Amino acid sequence: MELTASQCEPDIYYNSGIPKLPDNVVDGLYIFSFVVLGVFVVIRLFTKKVNRTSICRSIAMLLLLMLGLGDLIVGLTKVWKPTVITRTISVFFLFIFVRQIRVTFGEIARVFWKTMPIFLMIFAIIIFYTYTGFVLYSASDQDHFTTLPNAAISVFIMFTLSNYPNIGLPYYAKNRWSWFFFSSFILIGLYLFQNLLLAAIFNNYKAHL
């Protein structure tokens, strides 16, 4: 069934019943909070002992605040609606202000970097089976491997077992040897590399504790 434009309006769907503030009130609260944060950052620069890292962080935050304020002010003039810049900037404030969040994400980034070889091996396996599936089954009446993008999506989803065994049954019905393609990918990808990835992440994360 094709939906009309009126059926796509978000207000017709059920929600929690919490009343929403008008858009201009929300934008005004954003402007007030950004101004307060800007004043706080400026005061912090002159009252707290700072180093080069702290100064760079404060300057970056002031630039983000100015960008968000500019977007909101232009939006209030009805020239265009405020973009997602303001809400995106609000998330970055947590990373700049809260030290524990920065430390936590730094540890996660280091663990991810040390686990990068496993990710590259998994990526190589997915690329190999994507191209192999495209070569073998691109002429099939099924659309899973008719194009390289479709093949990549199908193989990536199969890596999570979300489309298995449904994806392999039509090919298996026409050629019994197709089980080797799908079962080998499941054995290599799921039972070998996924467990290897989990073990590598656990060991690297444990080393940072």
C-alpha cells in the first residue's frame, strides 16, 4: 500500500503523550544555554590555570558555540529552518566538558586500533565472498547477488546470520554444490573470525584496565 503525504506526518503516530514545546521556545532555550556556556568558557580561560590543551579545547568549544548560535539566529529570522548542526554540537559538548567520557572513548579507540588487523581480515573475507557470490550467482533469478552492492549487503547480513539459511535455499535448490559457498562463509566468518574478534577485543580491553 502506497502512503500519502498526510499519512507520513509524525503527529498522527502515538507517542508518550509528553507535550512538546513550540519550536521557537526550543530555539530560544538553545540560544540561552549556548550564551551561558560561552560566558562560562570565557571565564574559565581567565580564572583557571590552563595549558595549551585546555586553551585549544576552549577555543574549539567557542567556535562550536558560535556556529550553533549563528544557525539558530538565522533560523529565527525565517530565512531557513535551523539545521541539525545545533543538536549535533550539543553532543560534542559532552566530549569536551566531561573528562571521564573523553578518557573512556580514548580507551575504546586504543582497543579498536589494536584490534584493527582482525577487522581488516573480516573485511577482506566479506569482500572475497561478495565478489565470489557475484561471479557465481549474478545470472540467477534471485536478486541477492545480481549486483556488487546487493552482494555486499547480502554477505554482510549473512555475517550476522540474519538472512541465513533463507538466502541460500533458492540457490541450493538449483545447485547442490552451492552449500559449500554459504557453509564455508558461515564457518569462517561466524565461528572463526567473530570469536577471534571477541577474544581480541576482550584481551586488549583487559590489558587497559
